[in-house]
Amino acid sequence: MRALRLTFLGLLAIILIALALANRDIVTLRLLPAGAGDFLGLSWSVQVPLFLVILGGVLLGLLIGFVWEWIREAKLRRTAKQATRKASKLQSEVQTLRHEKHGPKDDVLALLDQPSR
């Protein structure tokens, strides 16, 4: 299994390097289209290699997907936490009941263990 994983990672690395070498051209990224940016006074732009735009888009998509799943699974985590608390409470109750059931067998000791009125 480890060899399969290393082979996959090696192939992925080769593909990413080939992608980067094939897309080295410089592109201009703008915050807004040229006309709208000039009209609003927000003509921010940056020049970067195309492969950085591609890889950045992939990483941004992965990040959005991870956050989306984390938010979606919040209900499951809350339910699991509540079930854990309930199980812990029931376990302590079982221990208490076992202690009461297997308490002192002598009647005198049982009377002494009772709370005073």
C-alpha cells in the first residue's frame, strides 16, 4: 500500500511540474474588469505566471470544500459530543448503583452508612 501511495505522489509531482513548465507565461490578474475598475477607482492588478493562477485556484477550491464540509458536519460533532457526555453520565450512575448494591452486608454497618435525619 505504501508503494502505491508513493507511486501516486510521484506521478502527481511529475504532472504538477509539467503543468508549471508548460504554463510559465505571465498573465495579469485584475480585481475588476478594466472599465469598471477605472470607473470605481479600483484598478488593482498583479502579474503572475499562469501556473500559479491554476494551482492557486485548485488550492482555493480545496480550502472552500474543507470549510464547507467542516460547517456541514458541525451537527454530527455536536451530536457525538452530547452522546459522549450522556454515556459518561450513565457510566458514573452505573458505578454508583453498583456501589449501593454491593455496599455493606452487615445491618449495623448499613444503618451507620445511612444519612442522619
